[in-house]
Amino acid sequence: MTESTSIAGSQPDVSVLIVNYNVKDYLLQCLRSLQAGTAGVVKEIIVVDNNSVDNSVADLQLLFPDVTWIALPENLGFGRANNEGLWPAVRC
């Protein structure tokens, strides 16, 4: 596990929640930017996919194994997708 990955039982310095819907290329750029810009920061990154048809999760999950991926079975909309992603971030 890298220094920038949340260790089980510890709280990250920052949680990043991203809602994705058919924007795989933008998501890839975003995740690469987060990796580069947060070196040395204990973080958690949560991606909620709103039932994209562009294979976002399947194509990017292996490239970013430290990301928590939540693939929704249907497009719940931006607000509800954020709520789905908040649960892993606020666990106590």
C-alpha cells in the first residue's frame, strides 16, 4: 500500500467523490491529476458511476485499484449518486 492510500482503520486527510456518467476520458484525466497532485496525502477517492454505457468502470478500475468504485444499476441522477458515494466516505 502506498503512503497516499488510506490505511484500514485510519481516516484519510481528504475524501474525493466523483460522479461519472459516460465521460470516461474526463474521468481518466481527473484520476491521473488526483494521483499527481496529491502525492504524500492520505486520501480516498470514490467514483460513483451512474450506469454509464462507455465501459468507464471496466476500463479504468484496473488502472486505479486504490479507488473505491460504486457502479449503480441505473442512472439515479447527480444528487442521489452523490448520496450513494457519501456512505463510504462518512463511515465512522
